[in-house]
Amino acid sequence: MLRFVNICLVLALVAFAYVIYEGKYEARALDEDIDGLRKNIETERDAVAELRAEWSLLNRPERIERLAEKHLKLVPARPTQLVTLDTVSESDFERVRTETADESLPAASAPPTKVKSVAVPGVASARAAPADDDLPASTKTITVKTVPIKAGPAAQAASTAPVAIPPPVTVSPPEE
Amino acid sequence: MRLRLLARDPHMSAAASPAERAYLAKSRHRYRLACLAFALSFLAIALRLVSLGFAAVEPAAGGIHDISTTVHRPDILDRNGRLLATDIKGATLYADPAKVIDRDELVEQVASVLPDINTAELLEKLKQGGRFVAIKRELTPQQQAEIYELGQPGLGFIEEYRRVYPVGATAGQVVGYVNVDNKGLAGIEKFIDDNPQLAMSAPENAVGGEAVTLSLDLGVQHVVREELVKAMATYQAKAAAGVVIDIKSGEVMALVSLPDYDPNHREQALDKDRLNRMTSGVYEMGSVFKVLTVAGALDAGSSSLRSSYDASQPLHVGKFTIEDFHGKKRRLTVPEIFIYSSNIGAAKMALDLGIDRHRAFLGKLGLLSRFSTEIGENAAPIVPSPWERVNTITIAFGHGLSVTPLQLAAAALPVVNGGFAVTPTFLPRSRMARQQSPSVLKPATSQAMLQLMRLNVLKGTGKRADAEGYRVGGKTGTAEKVVGRHYEGASLLTSFLAVFPTDAPEYLMLVMLDEPKRVPETHNEATAGVNAAPTTGAIIERIAPILGVAPKLPGDQHKFDEKVLASY
């Protein structure tokens, strides 16, 4: 009996020793990992510091200014180019609206606006389709029904466009 | 023998004699004592093993000697978080003569990687012995790797922080510089060393390091510097300086003094000509002082905007004769005195105010004592002593009292901000600071001065300072410099004190040019109106959009024209 207990204890001792050593080595390996990671973090941090210095070196105002002058065809905004909503009266809008309306009448033959070029063919084909084609009645109704639905938002945009966005693109100065 | 007896004790006990039994009983105690001793010593060994197991294992150091000797400094950022100064790591190569085996070979091999070192000198130093000979600082990582590959015993590296200033000279005068051991020697760098709590309380930067944020705006700083560089070249001035201050908070948005230095090349900073003229040079600033004279007279009530003074005759004081540069030879009202910059008129206003009150007023604005900011103590003003009638007369138009330009700008703050003596600062501060500052002028005086300054730009000597849409107000100042013991008509110090926008003032600006020449661009004139004023105008035109000052033009000039339409 005593012998059995002793054997059990010895076995338990060996087992515990194994577990403890295993745990210890694992912990040591983790410690080394931590040290490695710490070192990596340190290296990365140094690299980040270096990159930040380089970033601000490349972003210093004098360099950006030089590059802008070289590559951009822009100049600083003049005070006259800044207009806030409360400095512009309704009559200004009205004036612009009528001016652009006047100018767009003789320029009707000129290529239409981007917005119109999307909307106009859609609407035109919707109207043209039932007249020109000799298709069955069912197909006709489908084309008539579908096309306006598709053209809907575009046509809306076309109708509101001259009001909200005066199309300066189309207005080629006629006198020059 | 005894142990064997003891071991057989249970079987032998019956056969033992009484004497033996007594002996055995005694032995049993000894036996237990021995067991206890063994148990204790094994326990001690076990505990020691456990404690050794818990002890942290120091990672073996790599071949490279890695000790940081220099201090890590916080980053310096501008008000928008742009980097003005930071630390990066660099290695220093050194040799330990005690460990060197072959000196000549070592020197030869090191020279193959670093061709620019002085081999003879290095060899000499190695011969002298000792334990440390620095060979080269701030190695590149590649050089470091190559040296390491040499495998020479006796060589080592020290890792050190190195300060870099990405924007270079642009903010150099404010940021300052450090010495080779990363200690702050000037400007904000020195201030950080003197106030370590500054970096600790500051929020961390992107990589978890400490950072100190300044009130400077790098964009504004750049524009001011660039325009001053241009002005210096155009007007062939010896030096130029400029400062932009938020009048409500006292925050310095930009401070430039040319010629300046690149803090990355600290040896430049030792050049005397590159001192910070804004804080370290004292000057007789000339007519810009009339802003203070008129403000003092209006505030005390000794003059009003409707008062008038006879400026037809030169003013004689002892051996001096005071004359007007833009002489009108007639009676001038206070606004006329201001916009035509009449010396006679200003002198008479100061006399009306009274000698003592004049001096007390300037003292209240802080012009008579040494003034200091985060970037260091300013040079002390040169105050006349005793202060007599003639001093009040000359100081009324800016001669006879030498102050630093920054001090003058600080003194002018209450004149334009409603009367509050806000002190300039290089650290961020709330605009509420104005409310906590002592009031030294009546708000009405400040209002009147703003009108006068605007009038001067619209109709007077400051016309060329008007930046379209930004309602600039200001005062010119042209002072003759003292050369030797006399005022020298040819060497001038011109300045312009501006405030914008005058209808809701936000920023104060002072521009100063040292000895601008008469050049064709200025129709062979050299007064402030033709050099300092247009420089100020050019700067304001560019910085106002950065500072968020909205332009305002007379109603009809706001055109809803093609250009505006195109931007919709």
C-alpha cells in the first residue's frame, strides 16, 4: 500500500515537474516574444518619426507653392471672387437667369448641354418610337410606358437645370 | 553505525537492554533533529529555485552597443498640428582604444566606409588611449550597417536622438535650436527645457510621443517670410522683420526676422547679423509711435478728434528744431495730424497731455520696462533719464525711446482691441483672454483710433497698404537711424503698424525694414509709405484668407459675374 502511494507520488512529482518546466519555458518564450515585439515597436516608432519628418519636409509651404505654380493653372482667389449668399440679392439671380436665357436662344443650334444631351435623345426616341415603327400595339405601349420612366429623372434635371445651374458651358460668347 | 542501529530499531527493540533502550530513545531525538535540518535545507533550496525561476531574464544584448545618451525632446507643432521640430534617431560611431588590436587597420577600414574622416587625427587620438574616441556622429543606417560588417573589435555605436526641423528657416526664429546634446539653446526649444511640465500636460502626438503646440500658423509664417524676403530684395534693405498677432488672444500667428537661420545648421545662429530683430534689437521706431501719442491724448481727454494744432511753424526745443516731413504749413486737426504724420502736431498733442501723463501712459502700455515672452527675454528698452520736455516732444513722434518691435506691437494691442492690455504669447490661448486682461484704454478711444488708422490707409501715408476687401488700417513710421552720434538722413528704419479688418478688428501686424534704399520701384523714395506699407498690403492680401477674414467690398463691387458663375 505504502509502496503504491510512493510510486503514485513519484509519478505525480515527475508529471508536475514536466508541467512546470513546460510552463516555464513557454513563459520564457513569450517573454522573448514580448522583447522582440517591443524592439519592433521601437524600430517602427523610429521609422514613423522619420517618415513624419520627411512628410512635413515634403509638405512645407514653400515647396507646395512651387509645385502649385509649376503644375496648376490656378491663382489665389481674389476678394471679388468670393460671394456670400447674403451679398447676392434675388435680382442678381434674376439678371443671371434672363441673361443666360437670352443667350441660349440664339445658341440653340450650338451643341446642347451635358444634361440635355442625356435627356433629349431619350425623350425624342420615346415620342418617335410609336410613330415610326410598325410594332404590335402591346410593344408600343411598353415602349411608351418604359421610356418616359427611364427618362424621368433626367428630364426633370433638364427642366430644372437652367434655373438652378445656369449653364455657362453652352454659352459661347457670341460677340467674340 | 548509529544509523544502522536506528534503522533496525523496530525489530530489535524487544531484545534491547534497558540501557540500550534509553540510548535509542535519546538517539530518536537526534534523528528527528537531523531530519528537520535536512527538510529545512531542501525547502530553502526549493524556494531559492522558485525565486530564480521568477527572476526576469535579461535579453542578451546584441553586438551593437545601444545606449541613448541624448534626451528625447517633444515634437513642436504649429496651431494646425504641422510639424516644426521632431526627433529622429541616429547612431554615433566611437572607438574604445583599450580594445583596439590593430590601430592602422581599423583606421583604414573605417576610412573606407567614411571617406570624410580625418585619418591622421583619428590615429593620433587612438594612440593617446583612454576608453572613448568619438569618430562620427549622425551616421546613416547604411553606414552603420557597413561599419558593423567590418567586424573590427573596439568599435561601437551609441544611439542618439537628433533634432530635425522640417520647415527649416521658415519658423527658425521662433522655434530656436538645440546643441549637439539636444539641449535647447534658444527660442521655444529653450522654453521647453525650462518648463518640462509643458510637454507633459500636452496631448500626445500621432505616435504616442509628447508634443508642444504653438500659436504659430505655418502658412501665415511662410507668407510673411516670403513677402519680407521679396521686400528686402526689392528695396535693398539690410534686414526686415514682421509679426502678426491675434488682437483678442494675443497669440502670435507669425514672427519673422530676416536675415534668419536654418536651425538644422545651428552654426548659422551664431552669426550676429541673424539675431531676432523683433525681440533682441531696440529701435527708435519713428512715426508709428504717433498711434500711441494720439491714443493717449484722446483717452485722457486732453485732445479730441475735433481739436486742432498749429503746424505751420517748426517747433524749437533747445538746440533741436522739429519739422514735418509731409509739411502742410497750416493748422491741422487731429485726424490730419495723424494721416499727414505731422511731427509738430504730435509733439504738441503730447505736451497737451503733459509730460508726466505721457510717460505714465507709455509705462502702462509696458514700453518702459523689459518685456518677455516664451521665446526669451526681449532686449531692455532704452528709456531717457531724466525724462524732460524735449523727451516727451521727440517720443511723441517716435524718437528718443528705443524699444523692440515686438514690444511696440504689444503696446499697440490695447489701442485696437478695445483697450485691453493683452500680452503676446507663442502658445495657444483662448480669445477670452481679452476679458481677463487689464483695461488700459477706453473702448471709445480704441474705436476712434481704428477710424483714424483706416482713414490713414484710405487718404493718408498708408495708401499702399490697402489690401482690396480687407479694410486695412495702419500707420507708417520712418525713423532716421543714429549713426555714430548723429541722426543720419540716408539710413532709415521704416515700419508699418497695421490692423485688419478695421470694422471688426482681428489681427495686428507690424512690418519693419532696416535701411531700405531709394530704388526706381519706389520713385527714388525710401519712406515707409513706399516700402513698408506696400509690403504690409501684399502680406495681408495673402494671409487674410488663411486667417479666415472674410473680404468685404462696397456693394456694387460684388459682381455675380462670369467668373463667379463658372465656379458654381
